[in-house]
Amino acid sequence: MHGLAFFLFLIIVALTLVITYYASKRTKTTSEFYTADSSLTGWQNGLAIAGDYMSAASFLGIAGMIALAGFDGFFYSIGFLVAYLVVLYIVAEPLRNLGKYTMADMIAARFDDKKVRGVAALNTIAISIFYMIAQLVGAGGLIKLLLGLDYVYSVLTVGILMTVYVVFGGMTATSWVQIVKAVLLMVGTFIISIIVFAKFDFSIAKMFHEMKTATPLGEAFLNPGNKFKDPLDTISLNLALVLGTAGLPHILIRFFTVKDAPTARKSVVYATWIIGLFYVMTIFLGFGAAAFVGYDKIVAANPAGNMAAPLLAEALGGDFLFAFVSAVAFATILAVVAGLVLSAASAFAHDFYSHILRRGQATEKEQMLAARWASVGVSVLSILLALFAQKMNVAFLVSLAFAVAASANLPTIVFTIFWRRFNTTGAITGMLVGLISALVLVFFSPNVWSPQPGAAIFVGEPLFKLANPGIISIPLGFIGAIVGTLVSSKKSDEKKYTEIVVKANTGIGRV
């Protein structure tokens, strides 16, 4: 057990619990629980978005992926960053102007149908759980490495903490935990990057030249094709990464934490700059780990490479930097899983329980109680699923969640805003086809089935050969929405669409 790391862990946990305690005093209504009463400023929400987005996949997974696979690992950094252009130009303002608490509110602003709201809530819960599995896998590996705690108990520890944040502190606690985490993560990553750059005499040319001989891959380290042998797999991955963010529920609900659409836009700009700087620095993390930790040591600590960044910190700065970076990684995971639990709990309590089961008649107290119990349920289910995914790279797991989000949510969001003829049948069909096709393809993919024992969850030949389903499931989501609309006898409400267009672009009549 690393005593210093454990001490810093305790400081992080204590700090987040103090934030939760004070936030709990301000969380008395559903608006405060779901959206922090829309009280965040642009820069605060920008930091919180960055804190929510720069997950275990970014800090642990991408560093390990670059260290082990070279150029192919950097696809994740590029995709995650470019995705925010889609969010900025297509989603952020209309979502804020049309919605109130959840993504389903935005869809329901045009289609006031319980089936539409119910399917949207189902998508939110499914995507949130999928994404959360990756964070819990990262947490389990990190705590096991640092404290010698068994993987199962490590996952349980994080699961209990994330449930406490959401149940008691709601969005206010979640947002401030994410803000603190974003600052710590940027500081830690910057320190490591500067040290790595100094090792190469602050020369980009020297760094790339030396990396040609620093790994078992040799010169191939700097070329594509080390991990993604099939060009279709590469295209599928990048489609999922670039389009998936615009459908991620825990990112979308962040736009409801500000007062209006211009502030939402500002928060995306702040977040994009912060995230952009971070993903540039992942090059230094990955190259540094490959050069100064070594392939064998990275794989020995975790076969998927998830511990590359903490091991690099130890190699460069000894026990203190190792402990600090590990504690920051722990804070990263806590912040992200809290946001995921909150998005799923909000979808259940606000969309399913309040609007469908109680037909809009649930009291504030009943909604709060439903949201808190939903938080517990989502946490338990995510923990159970994470126990089966221990050996998977967290960046890769997150890319699968992005594919599901892009397939299930993005088509309906886009058509709700931009297609006049779009109707309720199209919305339901698009969401279900996107969700089901993505999940089915993931289940039959090499991530779940492998002829080599221990390489995947089950032993056997995968029926679907691509590692990421995006290239198939994303078009299917759009096609499902289009076909559902065209074959339906229901007519689109022209007056309602005109009202939506005006509200989405101006905010007039916003709730």
C-alpha cells in the first residue's frame, strides 16, 4: 500500500464530502437537485463540463492506449475534441431553449407523447450505465494498484461514494466536485507534460525521433494501424467519437445548469479550450509512459494500459507525484460517475416516474425520493456490470458508449430541431432502432466474444467483426427515424414545429 497516495485519497474524499454536505443544504427542490437551479455561470459550467468530460477514459485510457498502440491511441484524443464542435453548433442552444431538466424535455417540447418521453428516458439510463462501467473499471484498477485492495472492493468503494454525492448533494455537489476535479486534473497533467517535454530537451522533433526506437513497435509506433487493422473499424470509431458527445445524457443535462442559451454557448467555448489543451497533453502522457515506463511494466500493471499515467508519474517524480496523480485520477472518476448517476436518476424520476407513472401529478417530495432511490438502483446495476469488464481498456469502453449515444439520441435530437415532417413515430423508431442495434452489435462483437480465453467476456467467435458498431448503428438510427416518419399515418404539427424553431433559436417562450 502507498501510504502517501492513501493519504491524498482521503483528502480528496474529505473535500468532496464537505462539498456534498454544503450542497445538501441548498438542495431542497427538484430544480436544485436536477440543475442546481440553473445558477452556474458560463466559466463555472465550462469547467464542470470539462470535469465531466475528461473522464477515466481520457486520463487513464488514452494515455495507456497511446503508450501501447502509438498513433492509433491518439484517435481518441482527436475524436473527443472535435465532438465539441457538433455540440457547439447544433445542440447546445436549442437544447437549453427547449428543455428544462432532461433531454426528454427537449423532445417532449415538440412531441408531448408519453411513449416518446419514456423511450428517451430508457436511452438516457442505458447510455449512462454503459459509460459508468468504464469509469468503475478505471477506478477498480487504480485503487487495486495503489492500495492493494481487491478489484471488487475497489469498485464498491467508488460506487458507494458516487451514490452519496448524488443522493445528498444533487447537481450542485456534482458540479462543484467536477470543477475541483477539472482544476486538479489540468494541474497534474501539465506538470507531467512539462517534465516529459524537458526529458526531450523541449524539442518536438527530438521527441518524435526518439519514439521511433523507444517501444517494441519501433518506427510503426508513429504510424496508424497498430491497433485498428481494419479501416472500417477506424472509421466506425471516429464516427462514434465525433457524433457521440452530442447524445451523451450527462453532458446534455449540463446545459440546464445555466440561466440561458447564450450562457450555455459560452460554457461550451470555455469547455472546448480546456478540453483541447488537455488532449494535446495526452501526447506527452502516452509518449512519456512508452519511453520512461516501458511496455512490459505498463502491461504488467494492467493489460489494457489503464495505469500508464500513474506509473509515468512515479517514474518521473517519485512517490509524491505518483500519489498526487493517482489521487487526481480518483477524483476524476468520482466526478464523472456522479454526473452519470445524476443523469440516469433524473431521467427515471422526472421523465418516467413523474410524467408517465404519476401523469405529472407527483409532488416535489415524491420526485426527490424517486430520484434518490433511482440513484441507488443505477449505482448497484453499474457496479455489477463493471465486475465483468475488468480487463478492458477504459477509453475503448467509453467509445462504445459514444456509439450507443450517437445511434440512439443524436438522430432524434437533430430531426426534432431541423425536420418539419418529423413525427412521434419517427422519434420512437429512431431512438429504439439506434439503441437496440448498437447494443446488439456490441454484444456480438469482439469486445464480448473472443476465441482466446480471457481476452473477452465470453469464449467464442464474434458474429460482428468490428470492435465499434458506430458505422452500422449510427446510420440505422437515422434511417429508423426517417422510415418511421414516412410510413406513419400521423401528420407533423406544422404550427408546433414553427413554434419549436422560434423557441430553439431565440429562447422566446422558454420555460
